[in-house]
Amino acid sequence: MNTPVVVAENLTRHYDVKGGLFSKGGTVRAVSETSFKLEPGKTLAVVGESGCGKSTLARLITMIEEPTSGTFAIGGDNVTPETWARHRADVQIVFQDPYGSLNPRQRIGSILEEPLKINRPDMPAAEREAKARDMLKLVGLRPEHFDRYPHMFSGGQRQRIAVARALMLEPKVLVLDEPVSALDLSIQSQILNLLVDLQERLGLAYLFISHDLSVVKHMADDIIVMYLGRPVEVGPKAEIFAKPRHPYTKALLSATPMADPKAKKTRIKLEGELPSPLNVPAGCAFAPRCWKVKDKCRAERPTLGDEGHPAACFFPEA
Amino acid sequence: MPLLDIRNLSVDFATASGQFRAVDGVDVSVDTGDILAIVGESGSGKSVSMLAMMGLLPWTATITADVMSFGGQDLRGLSDRQRRKIIGKDMAMIFQEPMSSLNPCFTAGFQIKEALRLHLGLDAKERHAKAVELFEMVGIPAPEDRLKAFPHQLSGGMNQRVMIAMAIACSPKLLIADEPTTALDVTIQAQILDLLTGLQRETGMALILITHDMGVVAETAERVQVQYAGQKVEEQPVGDLFETPHHPYTAALLAALPERATSRKLPTIPGVVPGQFDRPAGCLFSPRCQFADDRCRSTPPAPCGPELGLARCHYPLNAKAEVTA
């Protein structure tokens, strides 16, 4: 087993919402008590629906925001806001929308060189350019693309540029926030292949955030399933897909459409919708939508156990 | 005679840099009780062909078709006033973004009652009763309260239910759903798809589902039509399409699905969809096709027969021995 590059323990992020003229204030519990480890060369996928805290988790790991409580360490070194500057180069992020995440007024070359300009100010310009050109090749773009502007590229090529920019500082961890959900199917597979290829070559650890379970199934080694800010099930990919233990995971898997018209479907129909994170139910957060709910679920919150692969449920599936 | 019959539909847009053909000779035919899925990537003209039929395109668009009839009525050359009598009543459409397709200034109830007033001429009391009934039909809890709610007070899934309730308010013969679940979460998507297919079974209307998600297609549709760069490249019943795709594009698209992957590396389709200025002379897919030869690059192929899924290809795949011989 490799030594993990990132160890996160009980990461929590709450936002205080000020009351307005007509509403009271409150606390949005975006992420609560989430722990995980990221190993080099491995992919940890975070899945869940909108509002489950996956993007907030990405913001914590990339040091865009400070956790309310809990800690995380990169390479054994505890990360606090004072040491952010030192660690930021180790964790880079690729965003969902390749149209919004590149500056339209910058040429590709200067987009790629900018991280080096800021973080390695003593690097000579010639070396910087050489590095940027190498990176362009690594992500499968041609040398003549160096002097072009983002609008001259298609969505898939832009996502390659975004990946290249993230890799300029030789990070250990890449956070991929829905990297392919804005892309067409025929382009999606090109980017997924690129990510697999880069991981093999550079030994990167991926934190892969996605709501598309078929993509997750292809990419992940381990999976965290989140519901309303808390992990409800954690485990290796094969186990989660073959034997989901938490009812929510089971429902999520059954709701995902399969591209096979002959597949037998027993779809679990979930009633209702995600409760507001302002007002999380007292017991198990999933209790109001769960078909196995008992009185105990409404009163107490189940914790992630440690038998099998952990699932936060009092009555897990066998 | 089919309920909706469109033959050789083309749509051109006048852009600053010249004419751009978004839809190129597309045929669509749907009968009462059909569920047809139109699949394609962005820019394949799947939405534009439906918008053209509904008369919802801007004036820059030039629409030509050999036949465009709905329920026996010719849709070409209808005045706006005549068209408005049909759309929203016999033919309804729901869109991808439920949040932005409802008017934020009016309550959900006002917006649904507007359709009832204009098309059915019900009085206020009847309108209210009908609106409550429709909200119950689409599974909106506490319909009396939700009628008074503004779109921003409802979630995405609820707004999409409101849109569906509005669309089925006048019992349309044809419902067009343009990416109805793309903006929604998976568990909500499952609810909405079940609702749409359930309503379709109950009322026997025809349903056209526009989507790019092969999973949604496999689970919902009966017949599938694949579009690429404005052309229909293939049409087959859903089971056959997934089993024996005839057009190389369909085959490549299916192979690129992560869930069909057999190894870490996914099969890819090289290149990108042709744009306004790099439309190839022959088959539109030829620059990206692994089977393309000189004939493909020079001569545009005509659609094959129905036994080959109307594939627009010189060398259709999975052809039976007697056909190729």
C-alpha cells in the first residue's frame, strides 16, 4: 500500500446565512465530518446529487476555503491557512465548464505559463516557455496551438488546456470537478483516456467529482457516496457497484439509466427531493425518502460503521 | 397517414459569415402512441428541426420541407395566428431548463391557467379545478399551495413537473420533450422519465424525446433516430439500434460509452463535428470514420433501405450476407 498524499479527517464546512427582512438566519451544513485518503496513482470518486457537498469538498481540498473544523494533511504536513501558500502547488483543480474557466483574452501559451510566473518567479522565460510547450504535447495538442486564443478551440480541446494548466506546477493531486459533464459523448471518451494516461505516467492522485455513475464506474478505484453533506457509504468501486449497502446508494444506482434496452430494471422510486441543507433532518438525513425507515432512523443519526465497507445506516442491505 | 409527417426538412440560418445549414434533409414521422427518441451531439440539429416545426425559430432561419403535416394539416405557410391555435394545444413542448422556461414574474398557477383560458375557454372556477387536477396528475404535492408559488420558490424537479402539467393541459396529441432531464439530478430524472412514459401510456399521445443520453434512450424510447451534423444518419427500433447499429457513427458512439468499456482505454472518435466552414464534400462523417475511403470523401451517401436502418452510409455495418452479396 502506498503512503497517501492527502489524509483528510472530519472535514466540516458550515456557512452562516444572515437573516433578511423576511427570513431568519441559519447555518448551511455543506460538508460535515468527511474523512478520506488519497493515494498516488489512484482515483477517489465523490458521487452524489446537487447540494450534497461535493463541490464544497473540492473547495476545501484546493484551499480555496478554510474548513470550519477538521484537518487535512498533504504529504504528512498539516495544512492550515498559514501554510496554504506552500501547499497550493501540490493540489490543482480542473473545472466543469471549459468555456468559462479559460480567460478569452489570453493566448494558450500565456495561460500555461502564468502558474509558473507566479509560483516560480526566478525561472528564466525561455525555460518557462519550453515547459509550456512540453505540456501542450503531453495533453495531445499541437505546437501551433501555443499562440492561439481559447475561442479557437472546441470544448474537448479547451478541457485539455485546462488539464495542462493544472499540471504546470507538477501537482501531486488533481481535483476534477465534473470534468466531462459539459462535453459531448464522442469527446468525453477522449478526455477520460487522457486522464487515465496522465495518471499512469505521472502517478497523480485524482479526486474525481461526478454525478455520472457510468463515468465513475470507469474511472474510480474507491468511491465516497455523499448525501446532504455527509458520506453515507465508502468503499472500493467493485463492492459499491456490486453490493451497495446504504439504501441511498442502491436507489442512486437503480435510477441511473443503463444504455442497454434489454437490461432488466427494478427501479427503486425515491419519493420527494433532497431536503434543504439549511434544515437537515434530526436523525438520518435520508430518512424522509427511505423506504426502510423505522422510528430509530428519525431519532438518531447513524454513523459510518467499519464492518465490510462502511455505510451510515442502521439497517444496511445484506 | 402518420400523425406527424416531415419529409426533407432543411433549415438554414443567415449568419454574418454566410448561410449555415443546421438541418439538412431530415425526415421525421411519428404516429399516435409512438415514443421516438432523437439522439445526437450538440450541433446535430435535433432541437432546431423541432423548433422549426413549432415555428419558434427567429426570422434569420429559412425553413424548407417537401412535406410538413400534423394531423392532416399542412404546417407550411400557416400564419402565426393559425399556428398558435395548434401549438400549445395539440402539439406541446417542454424544454431543458425548467427554471428559465417559466416566467419568473407570474405564479405557476397563473401560467398554467393562461393555457387553459386561451385554448379551452374554461371559466375561472373550471380553470382552477383543472389546474389542481393537472398538478395532481404530474405528482405535485399540495397542489393548491403550489399554484400560488412563483417558479423561484420551487425546485428544479418541481418546475419541470409544472412545465409538464402545462404541456399536457390541453391533452396534446404530440408532446416534444427537449432534453427534459438534463438539468436534473439522477433520482429526479428517474421520476420525470417515469412520469412522461406513464402519461404517454395513459393518454396515448405521441412522444418525441430529444436527448444526448444513450441511457435515457435505451430505457424510454421505442424507436430511435440518430442525427449527426444536421442529417439523420440512422433510424431503428431501440433494441436493434443498440445491438446492430448500421451507421459507423452510431457504432462508434455506442462503443465510446464508458459502461460498455472492456479496458481502461475507451475507444474514441477522433476529431470534432464539422462546423460551418469545414463541411466535407462527401459523407459528413467521413473525416472521423475509420472505414472511410475515397468514395465516402467525394460522394454523399443516400440513405439505405429500412432493412439497414435507413443508414446514410456507402458501407453500412452489420449488413446481412445476402444484402452485401
